[in-house]
Amino acid sequence: LAILLPLTTFADVKADIAKVDKALEACLASPDGQSNMGMKICTGEAYDSADKILNRQYKAIVDGLSKSTGDKEGDASNAEILKRLKASQRAWIVFRDTNSSLASTDMLGGTGESLIYIDSMFSMTKARVLELDSTLNPER
């Protein structure tokens, strides 16, 4: 796979995720990040950033796999990988959302329920970015 996809189609997602983690840490350490609402806002912003990275990464991967390489075998392989990637991503989105909902039941009905939910969404999205990077770019 790595041979068929130009490396230039992939951003350095590990560095991007590290920046998000650093921004979240700074936000949570600020006076505004100390309250439940502040933590939700900080974590929500981190989730939004990680989700943008994931969407950008996914688009780059799909675009790379969709381009003809001129190699019949390579193109057939890329088409199969693309099919599996799309199925995996659709299933992962459902899993992320339902798993985060389940995780939030630790504080069911409490003020922390939505914080646990958004924290789970962020953690799972960040992990997915890194998972796709290591799966589709094993040489990094």
C-alpha cells in the first residue's frame, strides 16, 4: 500500500494530534478550564480539532486510493483497500458514538455525563487518527 500511495498525500498527523493535546492541556490548566463547563468547552474544542484532522486524513487517503497508478494490479489492490476502509470508517463512527454514550453512563444523569461523553469522543477520534496513520503508513 505505501508504495502505491504517494507519501505527500498524508500530513504529519502525529504532530497535529500532539498540538491538539498541548492546546487541551493548556486550556484545562487555565482558570476558565477548571469548571465542569470549562472542561467541556476545552475538551469539545479538542474533539473538534481531532475530528478535522481525521476528516482531512481520511479525505487524503481516499483521494490517494482513488487515483489511477497505471498499474492494473496496484489499482485493483487500492480499490479493495478503499472499499474496506470505507466500510471500516462507517462502522467505526457508529462504534465511537455508541461507545462514548455507554462510557458516559458512569455519571448517568449527572453534570459530568456530557463531559465523559465528549472526552470519550475525543479520545477515540484521536486514537483513530493514529490507528489509520500506522495502518496505512507502516513505514513512519
